Amino acid sequence: MKVTVGKIKKRKVIKYCIGLLAPLFFYLFLLMNIDLGYDNYKECLLFIFITTLFIVMIFVLPSLIFLNSMWEVNQNSLKYIHFDHNLDKTKYLYSFLFRNKYPRYQINLRLSQIDFVQISYYRYSFYPSKYLVDGSGYKIVFKFNMLDGSQYIIENFVSHDRESFKQGIELMKKQGVRFVDPYHLLEALCSNKDINLHIALVEKEKNHD
Amino acid sequence: MIRISLISKHYKQIEPLIHQFFDNLQVEYILTNYTHQSIQDIYFVEIEKKDDLNILNHLKKLESTLIYIIGPKDFDLVSICLQKQTHLYFINSELEKQFIHYQDFIKKQIQKNFQYYLYQRNGITSKIRLSQIYYVESLRHQIILHSINGEMIERKTLSQFIKEIQSLDFIQIHKSYVVNKQFIQEVKNQEVILKEQTHLPIGRSYKESLKEQD
């Protein structure tokens, strides 16, 4: 059994392609059928069309389709990748589409070597200034403590794809991975609760104590 | 984080001494009660007689685990402990004095066994025990760290890695491979065989330095 969290779905790619490329090709159609009087204008607008198409295919499409991170768990190992740059996403998207090849994962951990996984959170600011309203959020941190004393701390482990996230966590638990979760964050994440609200309650309880 | 466990009938007397010792060393550590389920990095075991040494057979340990014995001034017990490959023997009546005496020695042992390789980028922080890395492979502009825990890929060159770790335990055997000497099982003419049965090629220009190491 294998669960992949945050994987690319071909159907999603097609949907986005249609959504993004349809207006562009409509523009091209208009361009070809309207008489602008001068050929130079047409050439110029055609150049704009090709440039826009290029930008959409290289930068916009991959960043819309991909999540920033992706992980996979099976009976033996946990694999994780975080995409550093947009160009990486582009490279992996097209190698997936045309060669059906998934990227090589950055971290590959043997489940049998994991001692326990500690889950915690910290508050961070979206913007440089802390004075902006609603400018902060919470980041959930997964700390993988290995039997040999090594540690792997991953900040972007939580995925928007909650269903497969839940399945991945369940599979890890089934394989004997122990989760230490003092704030019950995993429970909140797996039950689709608003995590920010949950942490706000945790903070409130902490202050009350 | 170094995980330390104390097994003693006089836990409350010895615990503050260990805390004081590791605070002075300025290392990140956690001292816990012994449980037979967890692996520790350093075990302090207090013994009174020969039979107490049986516990050593039940300790969960790795190759890097250090075992320090605290016991009476008894030559026979010391020699048995040496045979059992424990790392130090402290005499219980002179514990505080001996901690000071062996401070530098223990510090070196800790640095050798529990030194970390730190990687920090884009929301990933990993602290990998150098002593548990089998070998490092270079692939284009990336390196792959093969350790007991699995693999990790990093955008770096092999020479940058060697410069960063500054460890004598690692040796370059090929332009694309650096190996941890602790895990070498056999050196053949064309290849190195590691304990976990990986065969790695030896580069022509690295043969001499590998022979010198032998």
C-alpha cells in the first residue's frame, strides 16, 4: 500500500490548461480574423501572444497545479520533497506529463528507524510588519526523532489535500510510528477542523492555566 | 540532543553530578530514567558486584553508544568491564573528582560519536549524526547522504561537504564518493565494500590515499 500526499492529478492539469489557454487562443482567433490595417500590428500582437503563452506554460501553470511540498508513505519508508524554485516545479510537471515520471524525493526515511514524531506549532507573520491586521498565522511543525538521535524537522508537512493526508498518517500509525501530539493538532487536522481556531483555543487554555 | 540515561540505586545523589558535568560541557542533552524500550546515547550504569553487569546485555545500543560504569574500587570488576567493552570506569567514592579528570576525554568521545551534520533550507531542518552516515554520493550538482535512516539529497558539492564536516572519519575514494571509515568492511583493488554490503568504486587517483589510511 502507498499513499501520496499532494500529488499531481492529470485531470487537474487539463482543467487548468483549458482555463488558462482558452482566453489566449480566443485572443489569437480574434487576431487572425480582424483586419487591423497594418501587418506590423499583427506581428506585434502575435509576439505578445507567444510570450504570454510561454510565461503561462513555464511559470503560471506549474505553480497553480503543484503544492509546495509532496510526500509519500508506504510500508517501509516516508519520502518527502519541497520544491525550492518555480523552475523545479516546471521541470517536474513536464517530466510527469510526458514521461510519467515523479520527482526524486529529497528525504527518504526508513519507518523502522523513526523513534517518534513530535508535533508542535509556532506563530509566524506573513508580512514583514507585525502591525498589519491579520498578518499572522500558525505553522505546524513535524519533528521526526530517529532512533540514532538524528532529527528531521519539517514545517510544510501539512497538506491542503486533507483526505490523503489523513490516509498517510493512518498508514504511518499502522506501521508503528508513534506520534507525540500534546496539543491534539493531528486530531484537528484529520477531522478537517479549522486549525487556526483550534490553536487559538489551545493558546487560550495555556494562558488560563 | 544527546540522550543520557542513568541506571543507579543512588539516582538522586548521582543525577546532580551528571547535570553539572554536562552543563559545564555546554552540550544539548536530556537525562532520563532508564526504560528498556528506548535507545540512549550515553548510559551511566552503577554497579556494586559482578552480577550487576548483566544489565549490559539488555541495554539497547548503537555502535556509537557510550557506556560509563560507576562502581567500587575493585580491580577484578574494572577488568571485567574492560572485557565487556565499556568506555570508562568511574570509582563511586571519587566520582566528582573523576568527572573533572576525564572531562576532556569525554568531550572528545562525545564530539566523535555525536557530531551532527546540519542542513537548513526551505522549512526543512535536519540534524544527522555524522557517525551514522555510511557514505556520501555526488550526482551532478547535488549530494546524496546515505545513512542508517535512509537518504537525503542536498544541493551542494562534495568538496563543500568535506570542508564543512571537518571530520577525519570520512575519506574520499572516488571523485563522486566519500565514505565513513567506520563502515568499511573490505577494501579490494577496484572497490570498497561497506558493512551494509554496498559496493563502491575506487578512483585511480584516490587509491594511494586509501592505502595510506590502511
